[in-house]
Amino acid sequence: MEKRTSLNASLNSFLVFHKVAKFKSFSRAGDELFISQPAVSKHIRGLEQKIGMGLIRRGRGEFALTEAGEIVFKHTHKISSHLLEIENALGNLKKDHHGVLKIGTTESYAKCLMPKLLSGFQTSYPSIKITLDVGNSEEIEKSLLDYKNDLGLIGAVKASSKFELVPFLKEELVLIVSPTHPLGKRKAVSLKEIEGYPFIIRAKGSTTRRILFHAFEEFDIHPSLLIEAGSSEFIKQWVSEGKGVSVIVKRLGEDEEKRGMIKMIPLLEMPHLEVAVLYLKEERANPAIKAFIRYMENTRRVFSTV
């Protein structure tokens, strides 16, 4: 059986040969690799000895690869390309693991969603520092446009064309009433049925408010508005005391329902609230944002309730 050629040569020697063949110059290869020309020549001689064949035809004013040299160059070109890809990938990964990420979200999600989400994210990316800003949906959108925050996690109805929008969750909106309320024993309620009860609505800037008013208009409903409130905690407290009814994200009322403070009832006509991550399109290359989006997409199922 024919003995196979030994290729037990160092990777460095193959890469030195690739540079020599690419530039057709020993001195240029040395400059690119920050080594001396004699060192380049030593690598090439050693490689030829290991292979047992010449790789370069040497002559006065002439540079040409032998047949063996052409084969080695073809494959070292692939090796060089793969190494460059690895270097770039590791460089991006290193960038992903450093920096500051400024996140804006609503008061409700700051309490019920972000602690678990950010805890997992910082376990995966411990070198990225997080700052959390709280406001209503409109305020968070404005903070992105003003470059005060990098991204926002909010209910999104219609966002500016300047934003990249990445869907995260679909949240169910439910009617909440006190345990003793006449609607408390119902399995489902139509929006029309709440028309005669004092209604507590979220304050301006809330996505839930925008969805509700759109539904009221679509179904020609005229609720008896009792008060506008910026805090879901205030709304749940007033409802538990029998002062009115309201509509909130189901996730936000689960603890109070378990404690017997409120009852949550599905609404027949109510659309879901789309929760999304927003960031400026011009920030697509931000490594910290890219890291957060990757983490969010990988953990979406953990947070989904619909």
C-alpha cells in the first residue's frame, strides 16, 4: 500500500504559506504576520520537508506555486477564512458581554415581569450592566426617541416607523370586579354588560387604555367612567373595595385573585395586548440590544400565558 504523505506540520506554517502564496512575496507575508523574512523562509522550508514536496518554484524574478503548492493554497485559503469567522464571532461575543443596557418599561411590568427576565439575562450576560426606567407606554417610546433608553418593553399598538419591533408576549385582558360584585360569578362577560357599572380607566399614555377606547368605539359602548388612574395597584385596590370595575392584563391580577381580593372574568370581545420590545432601527448593531433580543427570544415560552 502506498504510504500517505505526512501533514504533521504546525498550523502556523500553513498560515505563513498562505500569506506567502497570497501576496507572492516572502517579505510582504512577513510584514502582514509581524515576523522577519528569515522566519517566513524557515516556516516554508519546514513545511516542504514535512510534506516531502516543494511548494514554490524559486527563480530570479519569478514566483510560482508547484502543483502541490496550488493544492495546499486552496485548502489553507479555506482554513484562513474559517479562522477569520471564528475571530469575528468571538469578537462579537466579547462585545455582547460588556456595556450598559438602558431598558424602559411600565410600572406593572417592572414589578411582575422584569425581575425574572432581567435576573436570567444577567446570569447569561453578567458583564452587561442594566438600568431600568419606568413610565407609561408613551413615555417609554419618547425616551427611546430621545436616546434616554436603548430599548423598551411595553404594550405596542402602533409604533413609529423609526422603531424595530420584536413581539414578545400576547397578554389576555380581563374584567376585574370585587368578589361580591353581581358579575363575579359569570364565566365570561360582554363589554356591553359593563356599561352600567362605574368604570376605572387607565390614565393617558397607557396601551391598555388605547385598546379599550378602540373597543368601546367599535362596539358603540359608553361606559360610566368613574376615575382615571395611572397605577394598576390603585385600580386593583379600588375594585377590591367595590368602588368600580376595570380591565387589566390578566397577569397583573393573579396574586390578588388568589388572595380573594378580586375576581377576574374573561371578556368576549376583548383583543389580546401585544407586548413587544422596541428599539430604534439605527441601533440594530448595538451588541447589548442584540444580546437581549437573543435571550428574550430563547425564553419567550417561559413568560407566555396565552
